Amino acid sequence: MRVVRIPAEVRAALTGVSRPLGLVPTMGALHAGHLALIRRARDESAAVAVSVFVNPLQFGPNEDFERYPRAFDDDMVQLRDAGVDLVYAPDVTTMYPPGFATAVDPGPVGERYEGALRPGHFRGVATVCTKLFATIAPDRTYFGAKDAQQVAVLRRVVTDLDLGIELIVLPTVRESDGLALSSRNAYLDAEQRAAAPALHRALDAIVTAVRNGERNAQRAVERGRAELQTPMREVYLDVVDPRTFVPEPEIHAPALAIGSAWLGTTRLIDNEPIEATS
Amino acid sequence: MRVVRIPAEVRAALTGVSRPLGLVPTMGALHAGHLALIRRARDESAAVAVSVFVNPLQFGPNEDFERYPRAFDDDMVQLRDAGVDLVYAPDVTTMYPPGFATAVDPGPVGERYEGALRPGHFRGVATVCTKLFATIAPDRTYFGAKDAQQVAVLRRVVTDLDLGIELIVLPTVRESDGLALSSRNAYLDAEQRAAAPALHRALDAIVTAVRNGERNAQRAVERGRAELQTPMREVYLDVVDPRTFVPEPEIHAPALAIGSAWLGTTRLIDNEPIEATS
């Protein structure tokens, strides 16, 4: 496994590499969700690259960029064990040197929900991923379904900019009690951790309501909302088109139940697909 | 010479093509300026691609997108004679299908002068060029110095997005009386055509003033302004940093004298470098 720090080293390292090449972009602090993406990439690609970069551009001024978990040495052990060929781990001044000014703006798909709560977040995600895609030139790239709006944004960008990369999305990996894996779960204390699965139960309740015939989003969401109790504070709970993130007052599958809630100073997000029934 | 219309055909046509690959992006209506770019690409690259696409995204609502000159059959003859290997000529719905929403924003370098006069113009240029670069994946791309702010914008984008493409800029090709070649010169009537070289004379006067020791931009520009007479109507005449397009009140070479003027309903632009003297 090679670990490189600048785009020129990436290009040199990838000269003559076997294809197809799979890329798993990460912010490090790897958990079983990341490892599932890497395993899938390893299974179906001749070579696997992983990027490790905590991207300041996608954090707001009052967000957790500074305290976001970093575990570089432990991450490298896991990546080596997972059979990764190349790790690209640039530092911030390599990605954003003085004078850096270009932004990739994904448009309306990034404006609601997480985009509204985190102004500039999806521009930051779209910009850093465009850079990673340009540097590494993968054939495929792998993302977890947990960050569903990020997936919708990147699908838009990859299509619109003709990047020619297949975007592969794997199901959210969960703890046994349903909590979606997230590097931010490390922020939760014992009481918060015990309360955290309620968000997933709320989404499940929405999906169940729809499965039982409810087509009105407001009523379906109310069924979910009943699961969100103190100490959890709802931020949003809704049903959207999974491609556009436009809310669907009248639910037409395939749709997506999405939710976010605070536990103390940690904001969790999660989602559950609403599948078309035949 | 192959002429292809969609990204997948470009990728198929370029599989196994010799490298380095040079790309000359154009809006068609080819003139000797374009041909100089293609000749240079042909001289120094193993394969040459030319894109021909009149990009609606870089035209404002009251601009000349509809009447912009189109000469596809004649262009193809010239490109074949010039030894071009691949022509990418997408139609508008291939480039911008329904739902298209992503924009590449180059930031401050695209906000003054042409960017202020043509809101959205450089976002359109940056977006279409990012798409062309992603589709064709050239090693080098060639632009004329006449569109100097476009060059500054694309230098920013290529650097910031880690596109790994060398941007090569060739001097403006001129008529014998100094008028910069432009597809828009076709709009000029005989009287306007006779008056048109005044813009280049104005820029030359600025460069001469600086060469003779003038360091104050306002005074140097006044020397140029004296050349701009009826029927030409000045839009701007200034001295800027060629990388940032920030005006330089106190001129430090290398700098760039830039100008734009109306002749009837046609707006001309031009520029002249102010070289460092040893």
C-alpha cells in the first residue's frame, strides 16, 4: 500500500495501474461502514484507492472541523489490512493553497435540508470530490447511503460534469440497535448513545406507515415523530424524492424518509428508502 | 478525422489513442487564430482533438447566442486539412440535458470587466470547459491570448480542480492593421471595420507610455484613450494583473493592458501584455 500526499504523486503511482480502479473517498476515522465500501471496491475492482481528508470547505464556521475525529495511524492499519493499493492523504494547504477560489456548485439538490442547515456544505463536498475524481481518475467511486443528500449531490455533479465515473451506493451499516454508523457517534455520551436509535425507529415508522397504505407525507411523518422523544430534538423529518431532495407531500415510491435530530451538541442524520411495491 | 457527438463516443474514440493529446476548444466559425492553436497542438502532440460547441451558458439573455456565426461544414474542411484526429461537436441537449444544474464558479478572477458586463459568462465558460476536459482528458489545451480574462479564469479552474492539464496560451493573431481576429468581426460593416484597429492602437499607446517610464495606470490609460474616437465607444480601458484581473493603479510588469469598445452593436475586446524590462 502506497500513501501519497500530492496530486503529482497520485498520478505517478497510478501510471499503469490495473483497471478498473475503485475509489472510496473518506474523512478518515474509519468505521465498519467505510470498510464495507472498501471491501466492495476490493471485490469488484483491479485496484483500490482510498482518500483520507477532513475537508474544511464542507464545515461551517461554527461546526466541528477542529474536533472532528482523526485517527490516521489506526486508519492506515485498517486500510492495509483491507488490501487497499493507494491512499491519498493530502494536507489542507495542498488541497487549498493560497489563491484557491474555484467552487463546484451542485444547484438546487444541495439547497434544502443539510444544505439549508449547513450553508456552503454541499459546494464544499462537490468541490473536494471533483478534485479527488480529477486527481485519481477512478472508474467507480463508492459512497454510503447514510449521507443520502451527499449521494444525490454527487450523482448530479458526476452526471452534469461528464466525469464518466460510476457512482456506487451501499446500504447504511448499523449497530445492532439500528443506529447508523457515523464517525460522529464518538461524540455521544452513554445516555445519548442509549437514546440515539430513536431516529432510526422514527424513519422505520414512516416506512411502515407508507407500506400500510399511507400516501400523505404529513401523516406518515407524524407516525415517525411519535418516536422522537427527549433528550432527542428533531431538526427535520420528511419524505423526499431521493434524486432531487424535493419534499413529496403525496408519496410516490421510490421515495426516501429522511431525518435529523440533536442529542446534546451532536446532530445525527439518517434515512430509510421507501421502495416501490409491485 | 472522426466527428463524434456524445461523451461515450469520445471515450471510445480515444481508447488507446497516442499521447500526449492536445485539445483546442472552439465555438466554431474558425479563423486563422484557431488554426494557429491547432497547428501548435499538431506540432507538439501525438493526437489532436478539437471541440466545436457554441455554449449557450456563456451568453447572456440579450447577447448574440442565436446570431453567433456558425459554419460547421466549412469548419470541418479546415479541421481535416489541419490534420485533426477527433472533433467533438455535441448538441446543446447533450451538454445540458433536462435537470442539468451543476456550475463551476471560478470566483473573483471572473467578476470584473467581462464578468461584470456579462453576468454568468465565466461560470458558463468554466463549466463547459470542465465538461470538455473531463470528457476528452487532454494532456494539454490551447487558448488564444485575445480572450485574456478567459485564460485567467481557466488557469484558476485547472489549478484549483487539480485537472492536471497544461494550459498553453498563444499570442493573438491580428489583421495587418492590428485588429485582433475574432469570429465577431464578421458583424462589422465597412465603416466599422475601418475604425476597428483603434482599439489595438489604444492598447499599444498604453504599452508605449509604460515603456517610456509611465507607472501611473490612470495617466497611461489616458494616452490610450486618446486613440478611441467616434464611432468607437469605450467600454473599459485599464491595466490589470494578468493572473487575477485586479486593476493596477501603480503598474508593475508583467501587467496587461485591456480594452473593450462598441462599434455599433458589436463589442470588441483586445489586450496587450506589458512585459518586464530587464
